[in-house]
Amino acid sequence: MPPAQQTVDGLWFHLCPSFSYTRCLRSSKLRAAVLSPRPQCLNISRLLPQQVSKTGCLFPDPNTFSWRSPHVRRSHSYAFPTKNDSGTHSGPSRGREAIKPPDKSALGRLQTAHVYEELRRVARLGDFLRVDAIIAYLLNDRHEPPDARLYVAQLLACANEEHGSPEEVRRLFQEMEENNVSPTAAVLHAALKVLAVHPDYILRNELLEELQQRWFPLTDEGWHDVIVGLLRDRQIEIALDKLDQMRREKKRIQSWLYDIVVYVLCEAEEFDEVFRIMRNRIYDMELSISPALWSHVLDTASRSLHHKTAAYAWSQSVEPGYLNPSSGICVNVLNTAARHGNFKLATEVFRFLSSRSAPVQSHHYEALIDSYINASDVNTASSLLTVMASSNVPPSDATTRSIYTFLKTSPSLIPTAVSTLRRLRKEERPIPLPAINVIIESFIHHSNLNSAIETYKILHTLCPSGPNTATFNFLFKGCAEAGRKDLALFYASEMLFLKIRPDAQTYEWLVLACLNGPGEEDHVDACRYLEEMSRVGWWPAEKTVFALAKRLCVKRDKRVWGLLEDMERRGTDVDRLRAWVGENWNEGVEAGSGRARGLQGNGEEEEEEEEEE
């Protein structure tokens, strides 16, 4: 019974990349399986039968010579330049510069060894047409046999982006087998160079295995070609393993290979590997790292907020004066340092930006403040606010958001921030108002109204310009949450005395402070503030109006119906609220059930609670 036929297709080679196609051809049992006509099979294209002339030429008619078989299709076709009417050579139709074929008379004056040297030179340059012409001259005029040197030149000419392909390499190796030309180390390395430009991982593994079987060592140049081919195949991990192997074996790694690896890794955002490779290059005392590469690493790493790589690139390129990055890259590095709390790097970048003619702006200071806050240094962050005030870059409440976020989670440090401001004031440093407002806001967040009021009392000694609307809004919020209507009205009168204009937020907190007050007639003051607010053209949040409507219903105040009409006229859905008011108007509700819960509550949730009651 004949053995079952094993199909060797693309999946087989993907799962077994070290599988040798050549060894399969030597086995009579596997020959039929390997040559299976499946379209996914690795099938080396074979030339049609050709006669070899007695002179050793591959083609019997020298006048029709072409090194490549006319039966193999190529992606590009180029013809030798021809002379036009003016006697000059006209270029090919694809816009390629006209390449003059070698003068046979000039080649005839050279010895054969020198012709081969010229062939190797033009092959290294990738001069496709000259390689074809010189090979034709050697075969037809010098009657040289087709040996490995010609195939090496042919393969090297394929190692460019316009010509060559893995199929062309397979065809040439098949042609060598038909002509009994054994592949030498130079032939195999030339094929690896082609695969560095036109990658094919199956053929590359076959070539490496053939080198190993023939005991041919892989040269340093061959290592470079293998790694570049792996990178083109996007097999980055295998390429890095090969690169580490070269370094372990003390092989010389060219700078251009390191550069290519770093560019590919930056594109893949593998910045940990970028950091490792760049550090290894510095440890190896490499002095040829280009400023363009440092700039690319710094740019991509900072845009991705990769702290370790960005900080290392800055310390190795910018600090020694080797690189002068753009302002955009500097801002990215500053943001990266701020994100990770590296205030030393942030300070260095800030000084670098300050040395330029362009003025330092508020967002630069904000990033520097964030770097100190993420390092839990609230004292330095607060002192930077005074630096901004003295540098004609006044901070705003938005500048202090990171400080507020930090103080929300660290209430024990709020008194420390107050002490820092007092110390800075004794040093005759200007204290900006947002630095005091953020402390009052932090006290209010932790329901410490008394400390917020004490901070307000010393505000005039720290900041002679006095409070602003935001200052009073924070105090009104604290009064509303604490149910201190009396304090809210006191600060409202003081705000009026200081001629500080209120905003919509001011009126809304006053409405809530009245609703949360202990008095029986506090809802009257709430309606008064709402009426004054509507005359200016403002309207509170929906949940605040819902809370007021419930309180009016509880107090049997008929103004609730006018309020419902105003809400409906402004586009608020009041059907459920109107139904609730209608049900509870005559039945009566406990006075405490309609107590407002401030802006953090939800009107619909409160309505459902009232229905349950």
C-alpha cells in the first residue's frame, strides 16, 4: 500500500519555517508532495528547456541574448536607450535616466579578470542594464562559462527597490542547478542581500540552513542583511534576538543598522526597546549617533509620554548641547515630565524654553506645577504661582486645578499650603488670588467652613487686591452645604459693599443656602434671589429649581404654580413634578421632606423619595 501523500503548502512552511525544500527534493517519497500544484505551495519557477551552445553560452544565438529568460514576467521592463534624430540617447519611457551600455571596445582592452571586477562594481551599484550587458559580453564575446561569479552579480543587481523579487532568486537558483553550478558562500550571501530588500521568510530560512549545511559562516554583512529582511517582514522580535546575538558574539554592528532598528521600533511604539538599544550604543562608546535620530527618538517618545526614553534622550542629546529641539518637542517633554512627576527634567526643559526669545506662557508654568504636584511637593507648586505673578503671567483658577486635585486627597497638607503662602508674603513675594482661592476651595471640599472663613480673613494681608467673585462663590457653596443662611447673607452684603459683580453661580448658591436654612420663611428669600436672577437673564440648574418647587409645595406657597409655568416655558419637562405637586398640595407634607440637597442632589430622585413618603 503506497504511503499517504503529505501536502507541503504555505501553512506547512509557516508552521515549520526550518523545513528544507532542497532536502525534500532529494527524497523520492516527498518529491511528489513538494511539487504538488497547489497555489499556496513553495514552487520554484522552472525555465523552459533550453539548449546550451558549444561555446558555453546559455542561448545558442548570440544576437538574441538576454540573461533572463523571456518566459519569466517582470514587474518592470527596461530597454537599452536608443539614439534619436539628434544623435543623442533618448531615455526609456518610464522616466529613468538613460544608461549607456558599456563600450565593447573598452571592455575588449581589459583583461578578463578586470572585466569581472567591473561587473562586481556595477552589480554593487544595482546597475541592472550594465550588469546584463557585461554578462552578455562575457558569455558571448569572451566565451566565459556560466559560473557562480555571474550569478552573484545577477543577484546583487536584484538587491534594489525597483528590480528583483524572491521569485527571481528562486529562478536563478533553479537555473544554477540545471547548469551544475554549485552555490558558493558569495551566492548565498548575495541572495540574502536581495531578501533584505524583497523579504521572504521561507526562502531566507532555506538560505540560512544551506549556509549551515555547507559550513559557510554567516558574515557580518550577511547578519545585517538578515536583520533588515526580518524588519521588513515586521518580525521585530526575531530581528532584536539576532541583533542581541551579534552583540553577544562581539560582531561589528554598523550604525545604519542600529538606526533602522530604532526607527522601526519608534514606529511600533516599542520605546522600552528603543531605550535599551540607545543605552547600549552609548555604553559601547558609539560616537556616530546622528542628531536626526536623537530628535526622532525624543519627539516620538515624548508624544507617547514615555518618560524613561524621553528623559534619557534629553540627557544624552540636549543637555550636552548636541541637539537643539523645537519648541513643540520641548513642550511634549515638559508634559511627559509633568505626567510622571519628574520635576528635575521639567525644570530643565522650562529653563531651556526660557532661554529662547519666545516668552514663556501659562501652559508652560502649568506643566511645571503639575510636575511638582505629581511629586507631592505642594510647597514648590504654590511658590510657582508667585513666580507667575512676578513674571507678568498671572495665574487663573484653571492654573490651580492640579493643586486642588492633590489637596482633595491630602487634606492634612492644606494648612501647610497656607503656611507657605504666609512665608512667601513675608519674603515680599506677590501672592496671586488664585493661590488663596484654591485653599478656600479645598477647605470647602472637606466641609471645613470655619478654616475657609479664617483663610478669607487673612486674604487682605496676603493679597492686597482683595477677593473676587470666585472667592465668594466658594464661600457661598460652603454656607449652602452647611445650612448657614446667615453667613451667606453676610457675605452677600460684603460682596455688595466691595462692588464685586455676581454671576449665575453666585445666585444659585444663594438660592440653595436659603433652601437649606433652618428658618420657616427661608423659601421666600430663595424666591427673591431666583426672581432677581431671572431678571438678569440667568436661570439655575434644573435640580435647584426642582428643590425650590418642592419647598414651595411643602409651604403651600402658590408661587409654585408660576414656577412650574416658567420651567415649562424654558423647555423643562415638569409633568412628573406637576403631578407630585398636585398630589401633595392638599394632602400636606412634612416640612422637612422638601429640604434641598444642594447641587449634588438630583431632582427626580428627590421626587421619587417624596412619593415613597
